[in-house]
Amino acid sequence: MLAIVSYLKRSFSNAEIVTDRFHIVQHINHRFNQLRVQIMNRFRLSHTEDQKKYRRLKRYWKLLLKDSTTLEPLKQVYHRIFKRPISQTEIVDELLSYNDELREAYHFSQLLRYYFAKRDPEGFQETLKTIAPTLPQSFKKEIHDLSSLPIKHCECFQNFSFKRRYKRTKQQNHVDQTNRFWLSQLL
């Protein structure tokens, strides 16, 4: 990563290098979802009660990836798999009660997403440094990819990911206008 950044700085001295926010959040969600699948598969071939847990983790996986602040806490809807009316936050709490590793990884990834949404690079970096020792080694290793980003030294990460001065649509509009200008000159 640093080699590419230094090369780009030398080649394009006035360019501002930015990192897309989407890919950071996608990385966090992907790593958490991989852990969910590993834990879910442990319940797959067990006795009947564990198979219920497997089916619930498989069916409601999107709620675990959803931002915890956007979950519906009050609206209860009947879910056949739970055999009772239950809200989204209650479903997530139920799913997290199945496994301590899953619960810790969920809270860790939600905390990372919180600092990312609040545009707090120090809190984000500090959270990455304090990964709980009880988290599975595979999850820690994958999340280490984010902590290995040189956030303090790489302006590209801070420029776009935390300051968010640019929007993709404005950039794309600028490119479209430039392309139209050159096309009109050629014709």
C-alpha cells in the first residue's frame, strides 16, 4: 500500500489520493459474516436445539450486518421460526446469545462502524489496537488487515474515509463534463 501511495505522489504531485468509504465498511462486514458462517456451521450437525440455532443464524444474517442504530426496537412482528412476535433488536440479541465469540465480534464490528460513521480516526485506530483476546484468531487476523493500514501516515485514508469532502457523484459529473469538452473539441 505504501509503495503505491509513494509512487502516485511522485508521479502526480498535485493529486489528492483518497480511499473509498464503501470498501472499509465492506471489509468489516465481510469479516464478521465469515465468522458468523463458521459459528453457524458448528450448529449444523448437532442435535435438534442446535439445528434451530443454525436455521435462525442462517435466516436472519442480514440483521446481524445491519447497523445497530437502525434496528427496529419496538415494532414486534410474528416470526414463525421463533413462534412468537419479536422485534429486530430482540432477534439480534437472541442470535448473539448463541455464542460468546459471535457476540464479541458483533460488538467490536459495530464499534468500528460507529467510529467510522462519526468520522473519528483516533477512536477507529484505538479500537483496532484493542482487539479482545477472546475473539477467534481467524477474525483477529482478518481484521488486522485494517489495522495494518497506515491510517496516521496515509492521508488517502483520512482524506476521504473520515473527512468525506468528496462525493462520488460530483467526481463523476466532473469527469463527464471533461469528457464532453474533449469530445466537442474533437468533433
